[in-house]
Amino acid sequence: MWSFVILLEAIVATALASEVETHDVEENLPNFTATPQDFTVEVDGEITFPCDVENLGTDALMFRHIGSDGETKLIFVAERILREKDKFTKIGNSFVLSGVKRRHAGKYECRIEMETGPVIQVMHTLNVQYPASVKRISPVVQNVAKGSSVTLECAADGNPKAAINWSKRKGHLPSGAQSEEGFSLTLENVDRHVEGTYICTASNGVGPPSSTSMSIEVEYPPEIVTEETMLHTGEGNKANLICIVHGRPSPTVTWMKDGKRMTTDDFLQDRDGFHKHTLTIEKVEESHFGEYTCIAQNRHGEIQQTLMLTGLPKPPRVTSSPAGGERTAYTITWETESNSPITQYRLKYRKAEGPMNFHVHGGWDDRLYPPRTLEGADYMGPIHHMSHPLNELEPATDYEAIVSVENKFGWSNGSEIFHFYTRKEDPTTTTTTTTTTTLAPEPENIAPLLEEVAVGQSASGVYRQVLCDSLLIVMLTVLCAFAY
């Protein structure tokens, strides 16, 4: 019995001794006091990875990088650095990375592999932010046909994710907006107005934005714009006939006169390097007057525009005031441009038709006259100032007139219809009389009344006044009859 008790005590003592030893060993094992963290840093920045540990003892602290592709690279074992090209330094049990690069993103492990016991670790994550960069997907230059569609496309990289904006150099986008967002820009039904350079810009708030550009060239048939289709000039003057030509490919331009291709050296053809084509006649002769045709042609089509070189005067422009200062007369004045002397002029006028004029629209008083010029006017230049008196007009009446002039090359077009009116008649002094009895006028007395009422008014006003007065007299007569 006592032998059994002694054996049991020995087993218990052994077990207690083993428990105490195990407890001491566990208390002395390495233990990380650092906790896992997520770090974000911009490129070229600096970051510190904490690997604080207790009871490290003789065990080695390792530090390694696990890339986004899963590749593991051991950087430190204890105090020994294994990758010197990376700017890592060890300060205590922390690891400092300077000059962060994009390749440094990923996970970083603080690791201890004990001779006895499990492997312990702390895992950190590094997110490296870098500026946006953009690259062109579409060709640098795209040639597209008028009426078709075209798409411009870019790709962007960056952390955080970059946004892409589109703009147009020297102007707004075809939509009218200053910019639009998206990885691509599609333009529908294009014409020459969408031509130009488009800029794709990527930005993410880290560093400066990144841009690239691409151009659109629209192929289309020729288009012609003229500054003047009728060029008035005179003999001895210099004349420039101008066609502004657009088209892609760049059109070839030829000139014809009166249906025949021009080859004479008297005419100089010039292009300003862009779109302006000029046919110059250094010294105009009478034979140079006529019809000129500007013809533009490319592989998409042909167009032509006619210009007229003429010695005719320009249509006159009336300069007098519409308000006449006289009751039965009016002097009309005008100016016209002619490089040759005026040989005669044509003046036609008539009463104007209107709601306040009871006169029926009559025929024109249409006559030719030798030239009259305003006294003291300057006759050295091509501007001619002229005038003509009109007499035997009716007072307070609206008229309209048209003027045209002639030189040795022919007649100008007529001026725009000019409206004027004569002055009302001077009012006369009237005497107020008192009557005791008002009688309705006899019919034969109404006619003289028409001559006396509303002196100085227009005919329409006279008739209205007479009608009103006649109605008033009739009403008074009726009232008086009832009163008696």
C-alpha cells in the first residue's frame, strides 16, 4: 500500500515539474506586438512597416515582400539585407522604405520561424498611388469622309483610377460643350467644321494630368465663298476677284472668263497659302469687263462660282430726309458710286398707297434728266452727289420714288423705293361767332364746308373731318326738333 502511495506521489511531482517547465517556456516565446495595417503612399514617398516583437531571443526576424503576382522576395533576415537595390533600412524592429515605386505595392510580412514552436507573422498591405498616364488608342490622324462617323479613343492608367476628359484645341467640341468625359468620343455625320485636333486628358488628383492628342481631317467636295459677286470698277483701276475655297483634298482652282479658260498674262493668279484665291487685273481695260468663273475641283466633286467685273454705276442711295419742308415741292438728293462720269439719270415717282390715303395708286411719273450735282460737292472721287426738285405736288401727301443713273457702260440698278411726304398747309386764323339757332345745312351748303374744314390737313383727314362734322350737325338738328 505504501509503495503505491509513494509511486503516485512521484508521478504527481513529475507532472507538476513538467507543467512548470512548459509554462516557463510558453511565457518566453516571441510575440508580435505590432498589428496588421494598410498603408497608402504616393510614388517617391516614404513608409515605415512596424514589426515590433517581444521575447525575440535568438530567433531571427525576417521581413519579406509578397507582390500582386504572388511572387515572394525576402528582404531582411535579422540584420542582413538581401535586396540592396530597394531603399530599405531597419530601425529597431521596423523597416523603412524610401523612394517608393509602383513595384513596391503589395503585402509585407514580418515573420519569425522558431526552432521549436509555430511560425508567427504580421502582414501589412501597401497601396502605392501614382499619377495618371494616358495613351492614344486611335491613330494620330484620321481621314474620314463627310457625313460619316468617327470615334476617338484613349486608355488611362493611374492609382486612383483616372478619369478621361476630351476637349478640342482652338474651340468647343462639336456638341458645343467645352469638354466631355469618357474613354472615347464619337462624332456623327461629320463635316469640315469638326476638323481639328482633339485632346484626351487623364487625371486622378495625384501629380499633374497627362494628355495626348489626335486629329480629324474630313474629306469633302469643294465649297466656294465669295466676298463680292459684283465688282464695280473703272478703267485704269486695279481689280481683285476673290474666291475663298474649302475642300479636302485641297481643291485645284481654275478661272474662266465669258466661258473661256484664262491664259493671258494680264491676269495674275495667287493663293495665300490657305483658302483665298485671287485673280488680279493690274490695270482694268474695257475689254476686261465681263463674267468670271472660279472653278474648284477635287476627287469628291466640282463647284463653280460666277463673279461679275463691271464698269456700271452702283445703285444710288437716297440721302434726303423723308419729311418735306414745302407744301407742294420736294427736293430729292442721292449719291452713287461710278468710276466713269454720269451721263444721265432716271427719276420716277408717284403718290404712295396706304390706309390713310384715299387716292388710287397711280402710274409712275417716269423721266430722264441730264446730270445735276449738288453745289460745292467733291467730284474727284467715284462718289457722285446729285439732286432733283419735284414741283406741283399735293400738300400733306405721301409719295414714293426710285432713282437710277447711267454712265458710258450702261444703267445702274434702281435705288430702293424711297418714301417721302410734303408739308401740311399753313393753318388759317378763324373767328368764333355766337348763334342762337342752329339749323341743318342745306345740301348745297355742304360743298363750301368741305373747302373750309380742316385747312392744312391731308385729303384723307379732310374727308374724315367733314363726315364727322356733318353727322354732328344732323344729330343737333334732330335734338332741337324734339325739344320744340
